[in-house]
Amino acid sequence: MRLPPLPHPPLAHTRAGATVMWQPHDQHASPNRRDLLALTLLPLLLPARQAAALPSVPGLPSLGSDRVQTQELYVPDVCQARVRDQDFVVVTYVGRFSDGRIFDDRYAKTPLVYELGGFYLDGVDQALIGRCVGTKLLLTWPKSPPLRTENADELKLLPAGSSIEMEIEMRTIKYSLFGEKMRNPQDTYWFSPRELSLTSPPDSRGHLTSRVPQVKKDNPFSIAPNEKSLISAPSNTLVPLFDTFRGS
């Protein structure tokens, strides 16, 4: 005598204090139906994803979400280019206190050109890294960090710990990576003689930083700043080569 099949006990899965019960209707349910039910329960079994950390700029402190809060006001549908460290970027921005008073509007209409990593306020460079050209951001500091200066006048204009915000637009990338740093940094035709600060006069030329270019050479024939080559020092480069031929 063949006995009837025993009913399946209910299956239970516990996650974060919540119990999900699954009672199959019958053991002869179609495979497609069982698979569909398993896929429905799958998100409950997967671990939650952690929030992505803010990007960092080499040589600068990494800032957490408690220091600067980033809100995207506009992101282009097509990303034509992304900002990388050491790019010379072109931006427009306005900085305000939380009560609406403006502390910096020098480049609200006239674009600023500067080497990424050289902004006078921590958090701006970190927020721009990896962004697409055309992006508009609203940066908010519940308590602003100290300025990168010892100038007493600038410290009075924007005291550390102030509640501020900055609306900034990434217009374009003028020089990619270390590009124009291969030129003489003392050449005032290309660069402003002053680094960017809260009181530096508006200047259409680029603002350099004192950082040493971090060059990653994808092309073995490219020449990094201060690197000897057949072009920069032909005699010093070719003499050892000729000596090798003479010795052979």
C-alpha cells in the first residue's frame, strides 16, 4: 500500500529581526512557479550594500560626509569627460553663508581656471573628482574647515566653523593631467604668479599648485617634467649609447 506524501513544513528565514514564512501550496508545483517564488525572496537573503565613500585627492585629506555634503543640481545625460586629479579645470561658483551673505562671487560669471587640488577650501576638490563636465553641485558645510592660509584678513572673511554653502559648475577641462606643467611654471603668460586664495584677484590665467606632478606614463615615448630625453638633453642621453657601441 502506497502512503500519501507528507505535507511540507513551512520554511522560515529570519533577517534583521523579521521572519518570512513560505508555505508551498503543494509538492507538485511547477518548477517555474517555485523559481519565481525563490527570486521574490532573494533580495531578503542578500547583504545590504554599503554607501560609497567620497573620492579623495592624493596629498589632501579625505573628507567624510560630516564635513561637506554634496547635492547634484544637474548631471548631463552624456558624460563627455570626467575630471581627474591634476587636471586644470574651468569652473564658476558662488560661496554664501547660511544666512545668504556672499563671501566669494569673484568667479560667478567669469570662469576660474585652476589645477585640481589647489582650491583654498577643503572639500571642493574632493567633490569634483570623477565628475562629468557640465555637472552642477551644491556643497554644504555645517562647519567650514580652516582655510589653507595664515593670512589674518582671509581668516576674518571666512572664520573656521561657519555654516556655508557653495554652488559650483564644472564648465570644462582646459589642460588634462599635468599638461601645461611641462612649461616653465614661472612663465606668467600661462599661469598666475599667485596661488588661488580667498583674496587673490580674479585672473583668467591658470592657478598652479606647489604639488609635484604625479605622472603615469601610458606612452613609453612620452616625456615627464624634468625627465631627460633625446629632445631635452641629447648629448647627455646619446653619449652613453655611443660608448656602448665603442666598447663592443
